[in-house]
Amino acid sequence: METTRIKALAGCIFISAACFIAYSPAIKGDFIWDDDNYVTANPLITAPDGLWRIWFSTDATSQYFPLVYTTFRLEHKLWGFNPMPYHIANVAIHIISSLLLWLILRRLAIPAAFVAAALFALHPVNVESVAWITERKNVLMLVFSLLSLLFWIEFALRPQTKKRAILFYVLSLLCYAIALFSKTTACVLPAALLLVIWLKDIPLKIKSFLLVIPYVVMGIAMGLLVIWWEHQHQGTGLVDMHLSILERLLIASRAVWFYAAKIFFPANLAFSYPRWDINPAKVSQYIWLLACLLMAGGLWFWRKVLGRRVIAAVLFFVAALSPMLGFLDLYTFVYTWVADHYQYMAAIALITLAVAAGSRLIARLGKYAKITKVLIAFVLLLTCAVLTWRQCRIYTNLETLWNDTLKKNPDSWIAHNNLGQMLLEQGKTDELIYHLTRAIDIAQRNPAVHPYIIATMRYNLAQSQGKFQDAIEQLRIAIDVLPNDPKTYLVLADLLESQGRFGEAVNYLKQAIKIIPDDETLHYHLAGVLLKQGDVPGAIIYLQQALDIKPDDIDALDGLVRFFAAQQDTDIRRSTKAVEYARRAVQHTNRQNPVTLNLLATALASDKQFAEAAATAEEALKLALAVGANDLAEHIRTQLEFYKKQLK
């Protein structure tokens, strides 16, 4: 027993240390693509009511991943937006999954369980899921799926009291629910639960299916929610594949073999693979479908020879991939049919199958079997670790990511477009024009790319060239093809405002408000443009509407206070209003913000309440000095002197 524990501890240390070494380039990396939407620019991570909105609103910019955003929110409180701890967390969760896999394979008596788990931990095909912070959803989903499976094994396969059986069943169901809150692709887990029973040669009775029904119902419910969410709040509305059933079968059959090939030959792994041309008229495209049919037929014909383990592994591999094989439209299908992170869970099946089969074959070598197993395992693990370390370097930053993508997939319009956007921020005009032009040229030849996407790319190109009128026209085209996207109206309004065309900007902002009337930022933005246009009453109306939506909106309160305080000579009631709004702002910040306190002092002075104005200004001055806001402190000091003179 003691020896077993020492071996288990040594195995845990080995997998953990090897993973951290292999993933070290990614751990030192920056935030990359989509990490802004998920973390750095996600208001739900920092907003006071963000946790409630994460779980009970549709404010998330991506799918419904409440547990993922909750972990990001917690991490932000601990270490802000330093990318390294986020990377470390991903690697740590991946390690836990690998160790759970080892435990599960041992429970199922799978040969060479440790080697299979270690290979999964170090396999380069998993780099995209682990090194990419955005894919926290993948690693979280897997760790809770494996926990659910482990509790199911304890419930279904190990003799125990009725009370303990119920406990393990409930724990399994709970972990499954948590996995679904991480990523909906966990919905394939019920297939694994039934396969475990079948694998252990336990007859599949009606009771087994009844016990799996709650999992199926939860999975279907979450799947329907995500389909609705993607269509209404994400880019799936921009995906119009027009694919027939036959075309989807051609995509799926080729994708299955593609993923299998990447497990056994992980060469040229890319962030975005070339998008295959799907043409049912070409006979050559049926090779993959024929290969799948032959594989299915072979598994059935030789089922007694192959045994249940082989069939169960293949079935789970296909089942785990099924949501991403093309039967459902995903936004990524606009630029690629496959992605490494899509097979994060599925890879377990083929890795385990290959290792177990290899172990059985090597066992036939007799006295040389043990040393052969050790040598082969060492070579495989070292090779995977080196490949993973190399692959991680791609995820160091955005530049390395997109340059590597274009090196392996020169016709990736999304890589050209995103690299162009990055170069725009760096001011490298010539290079960005080349990449944006290439992106537009490639995207135009892809019928799946929505005209809205092409119009926005043309807008970016025109703006980078300083062709503002062309940029405005492209945004108008984008609005024509997708009239219900408020972001386009906002971008167009900003551009028109920058050109001094305030009246047109006001019209587009009003249209955006019609689409999302409950967005207080749009009301505040419109108020600012109306002020520039000279429409003071209109600006007041929209500032007050912003407060109706969000009573503690500091920007709207600030705008109203400053406006009313500046108008005290024309209408004494306005100075009273200024004090009212300023008190609300101070109340919201619990008198801990020198800016809002100074705002209240200004409002009080406009209402001739100089004694309270002076006291409030003194309080604001102390806070400003305490936080090192020297310029603000000097401004408050000047105002304070004025208030004291008025008291004399």
C-alpha cells in the first residue's frame, strides 16, 4: 500500500512538472485574440453587478459560459489583468483533468493508464485549449465532466450502500451541471455514462437509461439555450451556410479523419486551418465518407475480435466530436471547418485506445516487454513535451499567433484581417493596407462570409487610408445588410461626429437606441453629441433618460451637475437640480471619490450654499492629496479659496 501511494505521488509530480515545463512559453505570454472580449475588455469582470449579470442576463459578449466568467472575475480581484496567473490557472486545471483521467482509467482497468494520462497532458493538440485563456471554457468543462464520470463510475460499478450510491449519483449530476455552465459541449457526457456500463459488460437495462435521462434533459436544455443565444446575441446570425445534408456529411466524415490524424501525427498544427472546398460533384470528396462507412462496418464485423474497449473508444471519439462536425452551424465555419480545441475531450478516446493497444502488443515480447514499454513511453512523452513547448510559442502574443497562422494558411482572411487591425494600432500603414486588402479579396470569394463582415473590413481599410467618406459609405452598406446591429450605428455615429456632422450622428444614435433602448451609454453618448449641436434641452432629456435606466450612472450625473451648475444665473431651479444630482453621485461613491465630492461642492456653490460647499471642498481636497491627484487638488484649493471669500 505504501509503495502504491509513493508511485501515485511520483506520477502526480511527474505530470504536473512536465506540464508546467512544456507550457512555460505560453505561461509567459500575453492576452491574445478574443481574450479582450472574455477578460480585459469585458465589463462583467469589473462591474459592481457583474456577477449577477454573468448568471442572470444576456449581457455576455459570447455564449452562456457563467462559470468561466465567474472564474475570470475572481482572478481579476486577485491579480488584475496580469496575464500570467490566468495562463497558470489554465495549465493547473489541465493538469487536474489529466490526473482525474489517470484515476478513471485505473478504475476501468485500462492498461497503461498512467502513460495514457501523461500523453494526454503533454499532447500538442491540446495546446490551443490550454495556452489560450479564452479556452478556459474547454479546460473547465473537461475537469467537471471527468469528475462527473468518476462519480458515475463509483455509483454504477462499485458495490456500496444505497445511501452512498445516491450520494455519488447526485455528485455526478451536480458536476455535469457545472460542466454545462462551463461549456455546452459537455452535453455528450451521457453517451460516456452508458458506454462505461456497456464497457464493463453490465447489461444495459431500462433502469440504466432512466438514470441517464436527467443528464440528457439538462444537456438538451442547455443546448437549446446556446443555439438561441448564438443566433440572437452572437455571430451565428451572420452564418448562412446553405449546406445540404450530403455536404454536411462530407464535412463531418473528413473532419473525423482530420482530427484522428492530428492525434497520431501532430504536425503543422495551426490556429486556423485552411477551409476545405466542399463539392458533392467531385468523386474524390467521398473518400472520407467511404472510409467512415468501412470503419463502421469493420468494427461491427470484427466486434468479437476487437472487443468492447476498441468500439467504446471509437464511439466516444465520434460522439465527443459530434457537436463540432458541421451538423450545427458554428461561426468559425465561416473561416475553417476544424479547430484543435474542438477535440480536447475527444482526444482522450484515441490516445487511451492507442496506448492500451500498444501495451498489449508489447506485452507479447516476454522478458523484454517491461523495458520496451518504458523506452517507448519515454520517447513518446518527450516528443510530445517538445512539440507542445514549440507549439506554445505561437501563443506568446498576437503577432506570433497571426504570423504563424498565415505561414501555415496563407489564405486565412481572418488572420489577414486581425493582423491588419493590430498593425493599424501600431501605425504601420503600408503593411496593414496589404493585409486588409488580402482579407477582403479572400473573403469575397467565400460565399459563407456575410456581406456585413466584408463591409466592415472595407470600412477599416478606408479609415486606415484616411478615406472617411468611403468609410462612411461602407458602414451604411453594413447597416443595410444587417439593420439590427447597434454597434454599427454607434461606429458610424462616432465617425460622423469626428467629421463635425453632428445632425447625421444624432440620427444614427437614435436608431441605435431604438434597437437597444435600455443601454444608458447610448443615451449619454447622444446627449454629448446634442450638446455639440447646441441642442441643450435635448441633451438634458437623454441624460435624464440615462439615469432612469441606471440611477447610479456617474457619467450622466456628472453631465447634469455640470450643466445645471453652469446655468444658475438663468434659472435658479437648475442650481437646486445640480445639488440633487451631485448628492446622488456622492452617495454612490460613499464619499470616497474626490471628483464627485468636488462636483457636489461646485453644485452647492451654484446654489449659494457656500458654507457646505467649502466643507465639501475641504473633504475633497484631503482625498485628492491622499491619492496623489495633485492637479485636481490644486484646482479644488483654488475653488475652496473662492468659497471662503464668499462666506466673508
